[in-house]
Amino acid sequence: MKKFKLRFLAFGMMLLIVALAACSSNDGDAAADGESGSSDSDASDIEVVFIPKMTGNAFFESGNDGAQAMAEEIGFNVKYDGTPEGTVANQVQIINSAVSSGADAIAISSVSSDGLNQALQKALDAGVEVVTWDSDVDPEYRSVYVNQGTPEILGAMLVDMAAEQMDDPDGEQQVAWFYSSPTVPDQNSWVDYAEKYIADKYPNWEVVTKQFGEGDEQKSLQIGESIIESYPDLDAVIAPDSTALPAMAQAAENKGLSAEDLIITGFASPNSMRQFIENGTIINHGLWDVTDQGALAVYIAYHLASGNEMKVGDTLEVPGMAEVEMEPNSVQGYDYEAEDSGIIVLPERIVFTEENTNDYDF
């Protein structure tokens, strides 16, 4: 993967200058100025709880790698807290534990668009900053969503990765969807837009089935094999899920199928899919740099927990990364809008092929 270089020397000098300036002013001057910048807390006093949908998954472990790297270089603390089973009950327990332990912020990839509302409200009432990444919640219950791409971007990307492998994408094609759950917010938003995109651009495609693996590797493998057996004339399987996609590729390999027999594409980390590209089971798949996403999510959480505000339209220079902008919730299709609730969209996504997969390591 591209090297994760952070420009922390300059950032540290900036913090030192700010600290010296603060020391030269008395409390009365600060009150008179009415400034509301960072709190006086040292970075090491800030704890962010970084919550994946599930642990043990290459995608989320890579996100944590980025989160930990950012925390180590800046000096704040990140606690990686999750369970192997991605359920609402488990995430509610983790959120409650973060609140009771005195965490300053959480950065969570949610398994449900509304199942965490009560727990998140308790966190907000306790003064805990709430940031989401990868998969959002109701925007009323978080400040910032660090988004890998809008439904329009990612839905079209999924369809295009399949279409470019077809001899005649304008002709009749049988297509299956295979991902984690009918309730998980991010994947369903991508699929919803993708189906509109298909209807407009490829009206001869037929979606013959939509299957769910619930984030379980063994169940996903069984479902992948069942899809192959049940739909012998299937042309493509699109799996926008980091458990379903490698399971579907493994199912095809087990059945002796190559990319020439069945198109399989979707979203998963390059490390989990490289063997299937190299042996010809798949031609391409996509994702974004999840290490950057994890790093950005915890930095935003740390920034807010340090006493800073972010409002729609604000920009922020993130150490070692590009300047980011907080956009309105409407870019994700939400009706809820507030000046302190918005979305930061990652600047790029990646299509992995045989030519570039070895350039990445996450």
C-alpha cells in the first residue's frame, strides 16, 4: 500500500507554539477573548474507542492498523473494542462500556442504521463525542461520518466493475447480489443505488437473487456454493462485503470455476483477495484505503474530544493526509441537517487487478 507518512514534526511545532501562547495569557484574558479552541488537556489524556462491526476480519483489522498508527504518532490513546459477531447487542454493550469507563470519544462502524440510537444518545448525554466510519447511524446521533464514498459513487462502481468484464454488457445478464445483511446501512445504500443504475444503464440485466451471509465466513461460503448450484446460468455475482466476497471466490474455486465461467466482484481488502486474482478466479474488485479511513476517523474523534468544533463547510488539515471538508448530510441522501452534523468523504477509491494488487498491503 502507499506509505502512511505523517507530517508530525510540523504539527508538533504548531502545538508547542499554541501551548506557549496559552501560557502567556492569564484566565481573565482568555475569558475576555471568548476563544473556544482546543482544551488544555494533553493528547495523552484523550481516549478514543475504535469500534469495528466485527473483529477478526481483514478489513476492520486494517482500519485499526491505521487508527493505532495515527494515535501513536499524535500521542492520544485508541482502544480497539469489538467482538467476532457483529450484532446490535454487542455494539450496544461496547458503547455502554466506553461511556462507563470514561472514554472521550468513540469511532464506530455500525451494524444498524437505528439499533444503536438509545446507546449513542446516552454517550452524547455523557459528553462522549461520536464519530462513525465505514457504516453510518442515524445522523442525529453522531457528529461526523467518515464515509468511503456516497451511494452514487460506490453503487455505480460495483456495477461498472462487473460490466467491464462482460463481452456484451448491454445484453441479457443474470446477476446476483451477495452481502452481509438486509439491515446493514452502508451496503444496502450502495445496492439500492446500484439497482437504479442498472435499470437506467443496463435494463437487460436481471437480478435473480439477493443473498446474505451475516458476516459469518462459514455461512457465507455455504451460501456462495448454493448460489452457484441454484443458478447455473448466472453471469455475475456482486458482493459488496468483505466477508461475502472472499467466500464467494472460494466457493467458485471449490467448484472449479474461473473468472471466464462466472464474474465475481465487489468490495474487500486486497490481502484477502490477492490469491483469487493470482489464480484467475476473479479479475477485479474494489475498495478504498481503509488504513487511511481508520486513521482519519480517530483523528476527527480526537479533534472533537480536544474541545474543537466542526461545522458543515469547515475544513481541517489532517497530519499526513490531505485537507478534508465536512459536507452536509444530504450528500448521503439524508433529510437530517444540522451545522454540527456532517460527512467527510474519502478522496479516492481503488479498483484492484492483477497489475496493481501487489502495490497494496492491507
